[in-house]
Amino acid sequence: MMLALGPALLTGLIGCGDGCRGSSYRIDTYQLDLFRNEKTRPDQSTVSRVSANDTIPYQKLELQLLAKPIFVSQVTAGGSSLMACDPVNSPLDKLKAMTITSDQPYSAGLPAGTNLAPFIHIFPYDGAYTQSVTNYLATAARFANDRIILQLQVAPDQIVRHRFTITVELDNGRQLTSVSAPVFVIP
């Protein structure tokens, strides 16, 4: 019984106020945006949005999946439902698969349409450490966060105008696809 009342008690102590959003969320859609990450110091960087047809070195390119979350504030336990508000947001969905492709050949061994995920590192934006997308998807903590940052780890063979497509499959079977603006990637 205390477990079911916990969120309600927390709400009473903290208060929700206007515009209360639930603590948990599901992903409605992802939007793929491109950013330039300029390291200013080993522990600091400046990130700026990349415009269509910009030219950028592959090491500085970030592909960011920005979610449109659906906040869930209803807690159901023991046949009763409560509305709760918690200051900590957490994802309910997990990533099952992620495919990252380009409409152009990335290199001689990676023709257009090849899944680039094994050559991209993920920064899950939840405190998890950086690793390849392939390794991240093999972990238990592969949450579909509201922001996922991806960075290329392999240089392309030549400067080519790429348009990246990312398809995310969630553990519930839903597939979300987003396409980037075109960008010239420098080896």
C-alpha cells in the first residue's frame, strides 16, 4: 500500500504547480539534428547547430536525436490509479535496434545504405559512458532517452555530401525514422 501511495506523498511534499509533467515518459518521435562540437579544453566544448550543406570534419560532427516525449503521470497499482508528479524524468522505452545510414558511400567498404552504427559512438545523455552503438544496444540499460548524441569514429574516404537516416526500433516494436539535413563531411 505504501508503494502505491509513495508518488502521491511525494507530490504532496514537493507540489506540482501548473504545467506539472509526469516523471516518466515514452518517445513519440525523434528529430535528427546536426551539431558541431568544438573542444575548447579537454573537459569543455562548444556545441553549435550545423546548417544544411555546411562542411564539417567528421570528428566534430554530432548527430543528435531529440525526442518529442509523452509524459506519463498516472501511476497504477493494486487496481487504483493516482496522478503523481516527480522532479526526476526517466524514460520508459528501451532501444531494441538502431540503424544509421547515409544516402552516399561513406567509404569504399561502406557503400550507401550500409548500417554505420558499429562505427559510431553513442552518448546516451543519461550518465552512461560512451561506447559504440552496437555495444550499447547489447546492454541492459539501453534506454530511449530524450536526447541521444552520436559521433562518427571513422573518417570517410573523401568529402561527400551526406544525408543521414536514423531508424530506431523501440522494445515495444515501434519504429521511428528521422532524416538529417545534407552536410559535407570532411575526412
